[in-house]
Amino acid sequence: MTSFLFSEAAIRLFAFIGIFATMALYELWSPRLERSEMAGALKSRRWFANLSMVLISSAVLRVVFPAAAVGAALWADARGWGLFHAVGVHPTLAGAIAFVVLDFAVWLEHVASHKIPFLWRIHRMHHADNGFDVTTGLRFHPLEILLSMFWKAVIVIALGAPVLAVLLFEIVLNGTSMFNHSNINIPSRLDRALRCIVVTPDMHRVHHSTIMRETDSNYGFNFPFWDRLFGTYTAQPRLGHEGMEIGLLEYRGSLTARLLWMLTLPFRALR
């Protein structure tokens, strides 16, 4: 088990580096928006703070929850726990079902993070970013990462999800978070086609609008159809992508790109 988890960590690291580098280079080559908060000194501060946050969150996760979701799948499999083991579902079918169920669970968690005040205290750090680029997809508080991993582990154990399906889901979730937060220019016709199968940057950017009605929409990370199914889909921002304001109205400016401020935000009073 230890050797597998070491391999799992290496696979995820290489996937992360490859996807991050691809999105970062794409942003430089063909940016979707030219905004002051995503250029110059402020961009450097944002990138430093956001990338520092992912390093801190990863370190905390490995200390508190070293086996993560894949470890939970291995643990359940070794004991024959979970719905799939009880019913005798074929591993291929079980993997496909587990992937979809986990994606819905993450969508549900995201909605709860906006609706439940305690969870919003933690999640708002992600939305306080005044910019929107590949690093925003990594800007999650360590407390949110821990709560999310616990939630996913519960689902994995309850299902008895196949180990490879869980590993694939974790890689895809991390990759799509970087993809749909990236400041890349995708032709409108291609964007409309892609929205049938995956959440695109233009679709998810709406969720980072300062307009509350728009923030309360487009919660998806991987699959786009949960928002359509539950009536939380918004096609375009009211002011257009060039005119929309990103972030939270109560937190503006360079303050939101300070690492200590980001780490302590959950412990500050709600505004």
C-alpha cells in the first residue's frame, strides 16, 4: 500500500506540473482578458500568494490525511466495504459510476460552501481573488482542502469505489480546476461545444462575478450538466466578460494577494 501511495503521489505531481505549465503558457500566448490585476507587480504578488497557498495546503493534507481519497479506496477495498462490493458491480461499471457520483458530491459540496455560513467563511478566500487565472484554481484554504478530502473519503468508502477510478478522478478534478480558472482565449463556437462535456473558463468565470446572482451559479468543476439540471446555470455575465468585476465587493485591491491575510480570512468576521 505504501509503495502504491508513493506512486500515486508521483503520478499526481507529474500531472499537476504538466497541466499547470500548459495552462500558464497558454495564458501567456493567448489571454482571454487583459486586466490590471492579472499583469505586472500585482500578478506577481497573486501568483506568489496563490502558489504558496497550494504548497501549504498540500503539506497540511499530507500530514493530517496522508492516504487521501486513494488511500480511502485502498482501505475499503482491502476490507470489501462499500455498495459496489456488496452488490457485486463489475469494476469497470463501478469506476464509471464512482466518477460521476464523486463529481456530483464535489458539486454539492461547492453549493454548500456558498450556502452554509461556516463553510462560506472558509471558501470566500477562494473568491476574494480579484484576478482570474490558472493560479485561482489552486487558491483554496487548507481547511477547505481537509474538509473536501474528508467528504470525498466518505463517499469513496460508502461506494467501495475502485482505486484507479478515484485516482483518475483526483487527477481530472485538479486538472479541470486549473483549466476552468485559466485566462485562456477559446473561440466562442468551440466554447459552446465544450460546454456540453466540460466546464469551460468562460462558464466558470461567471461564478467569480461580484454580482451575487451570478456568483450563485455555475458551481461545476468537471461536468457542466449539474448546474443545468438543478437550475443554477448562467450562460454569460450581465456585464460581459470584459466588463464584469471579479472577486468579492468587500475585499478589493492588493490586500487580497497577501498570504497571511488569506490564511487568516476564515477567522475574520463575515461582512
